[in-house]
Amino acid sequence: MYVTVTYLRLKSPLKLFAFLKHVYHIMAQLRESDAKKYTTKGKFMNHYTVSLWPNEKSLKKFARSGAHQKAMKDISNIASEVKVYTYKSDTLPSWTKAKRLLNDNT
């Protein structure tokens, strides 16, 4: 299985509403995807997601389609920084470990 940890920093507080609109649609897509588990954490300008996927094919299918693909086309208008780290694991990490892995590997 694969774990993907993502981080996004908004360009400004004014971008929050555009970001949340994308999040609403992405979460609907995620609920219908092959993801085994996922969790999100965010406040104001900084937002994180951790997701567990059965295989790389499912992860890439999600990332390259639907609401997620649409959001990625708009990411440069919303975010000043984006980090993504994917690794093999059968369990989601704690938030402390997820943030450490992201910072150590991006």
C-alpha cells in the first residue's frame, strides 16, 4: 500500500474560499475512490492531507482525474507552496510523523 502526505500553503487568506470550494469536490471524489483511509488537517493558511492507497495505480488515477485534476490546474492561483511525499506503508502515520516525513523528503 501507499501513503501520500500533502501540504498546501495558501497565497493569501483571500484564497481560502476558492480552496474550500475545491476541497468540497475533492472530498466527494475521495469518498468514491479506492482510498482505504484518509484524514485532513488545516487551519487558516496551512492545510494537510494524509491518504492510504491500495496501490500506485489507484493513487495516480485519483490524482489525475475529476475534481482533483481540476484543482491542480488552479493550484498556482491558490497556493504559494505545495509539498507531496508518497511512500510504501500499510498504515497512516501520526500527524507529527507525517509532517516530519514531508519536511525531510521534499
